[in-house]
Amino acid sequence: MRKIFKITIALSVFLMPFSSIGQQVYFPPAGNWQQKNPSEVKVDAAKLQQAIDFANSTESEADPNLKMAHYQSAFGREPFGFPVGPMKDRGAANGLIIYKGYIIGQWGDPERVDLTFSVAKSILSSTVGMAVDRGLIKSEKDLVYPYVGPIIPYEPHKSLMNKADHLDQEDVFDLFAGPHNRKITWEHLLRQTSDWEGSLWGKPDWADRPQGNSSEWLNRPRNEPGTVYKYNDTRVNVLALAILNVWRKPLPVVLKENLMDKIGASPTWRWTGYENSFIILDGQIMQSVSGGSHWGGGMFINAYDQARFGYLTLRKGNWNGVQVISQDWIKKSRTPTSVQPNYGFMNYFLNTDRKEIPATPESAFFHLGAGTNMIYVDEENDLVIVARWIKDKEKAELVRMVLESLPK
């Protein structure tokens, strides 16, 4: 079990020297996160408890059996809407409140590992950022297709078929075939403005959150990349497969070595793809992960590890003096998309014009996934809130109540 205790001055090695306002900044060591009584940091304990009680009282009413919840939602009624990745029954509402680096409030079981749905997109976009930081990608404005070679799917069942009957079938596929897909940049994929066309892992782009008249789903005119925003998980999975080809190693390994280990994450998180999302790369079988859990799979993670990731983004990619993700990448991630001003790089939701959460600063942002799973990040108030399995319509009120408890 994770122990939470107060550290002594002798453990000040876990403090980054000084913040911009001259205060020491605390970073939790692996396996421990110091907890402070709200009064120690001048937080109104009664108001904070009201916020925690509110979070507990507004737990999602969706079925904890996530397979059942999927089929009872609009996702389960989509064409090809059946899950192809692992799912897990969720726990009860839980969360953490991190103020000035310290845990000042929590509820439920923050150690429970559950799916986090589209919060995984923020983690996926971080693997692209780290590739840019290392020069593996020269710029996020580069076209994607020159970075991605032929994709060789792992399909062992084909060894049983009569190959003479399949001479006209390709053994590989081009992820960015065609004049439209050739125009797509990394930034288009990161901002969900690519309008990539095709099918990946048995999920056509048109079948994900289809809009308009069904007779036009397959033959509608394509939008020029960068001109129209569309939240679409098939295209997210395209990004995951593309960046896998850049790193040339499984993304969970990339994430563990370059990010999660550096921020002291637990060994309990898992990042998975689909039962059919395996490829052969450099002679090895690798699974291309999912950037969400729209069809199962994705990131299984606990609230403590979510909070560490949120805290990393609060500190502009720095963890105890180590620049895990460049400040430049965090800045770009928080820059509004021209055709969707409340969205940065996936899955940074922005508080542009304070429309999403009116009570908070415009500079606040949050990593958001279904459930609802939210990691709220507020640099001006030095605050991170992890809220899991809360009703989506109540997330803004929860944040407002927490802010009300902070010193004025």
C-alpha cells in the first residue's frame, strides 16, 4: 500500500531549488506523496470538505460494468461500435486535490487502477512531444508520411489460407496513402483537424461519431487538413501508429523510460491497444496502443499517477530539475486550435474565454476523458485536481468549490 507521510527537512533533496516567486517547490518521491492538513497551507478545511462531499455525491450514474455502459451509450450504437480492446469494471468515485505540491484532500480509493479513457490522449501527445524534443521529428508542422514506412500487420491466421487465392491483396499498407492523407502534418493529428480518411484496426473514420445523413458518410467531400475540428478516435489511433514507427519501440516502453519513471509513477499502470492492433516492426511483434478507450484498451492508471502527470504539466514539463518534456512543447500543447479555441494538442482542454469553467483563470486547462475522468491544472493557483467517475456537468462546480476554499 502507498504510504503518505510528512517528510523532514533532511529530505529536501526532493525540492527543486526555487520557483519564480522565490519559494521552494516540492516534488513527491516515488511511492510517497506528502500530505498536509489544509490549515497548514491556509486552506479553509470546512469548504474543502464540502467540495469533497460534493464530488462523492455526484458520482457517475453509468453502469460500473464498462462493457455494459458502452453498449448503453451512443458509442455502442455506432457502426462497428463493438469493443476490440480490454475493459475493466470501474471503481467508485475517487480523487485527489494537490495544492502547492501537497495532497490536501482525497476521497474514495486513489490507488485503484481504472481506465482513464481520453486522458490517454494527453499521454499520447506527450510521446510525440518527446520525439520532437529529441529531434526524431524535426517539427510538428512536418508532413507525417515521410516518417512512416510500410505497415506490416501481424496476421498469423494468414498462414492457413491458400495464398494463390490472394495474389491481388497487399501484404502491407500505407497509413498515409492518397493525395488527401499526404497533406496531413503531425500538428493536424495532434489538434484533431486532419480529416484523415481510411480504416484502421477495423474501425473506419466515418463510423466514429458519425454526423449528418448516413447516405453521405462514405462519400462526403473531404475538408482541407487544419480547417475543421472533429473529435475522432480512429484518427487518434493513426497518430499512435505513426509515432510508434518513429520511436520504433512499443509506446508503453517509451513512456515508462522517458516519462513515467522520471516522475516516480507506480508500476501499476498499463497502456494497451486492441486484439488486432499488432504489427511487425524491425522483426518484432509490437502492439499499437489506443489513444483512448472508445473501443476498449487505452490507459489503465490510478489517481496518484494521474496526479503526477498533471503535476508535470503544471510545472511546464519539469520534474525536480529534469526537463522531462520541453517547456516549448507544453506551451504549444496549451495554445488554442484556430478552429476549436478550447482545444490545444490532444487532450489539453483549455479554458479559453473562461467558457469551460467560468470560476477559474483563463490560463487553466484540463486533461479530460469520459467517465468523467479529469485532471484539472491551474498554474495561477498552484493547483491540480484529479476527479474520477464524476458527472461531467458537475466538474466545473467541483473546481469552483475547491477554489473557494483556497486563501484569498
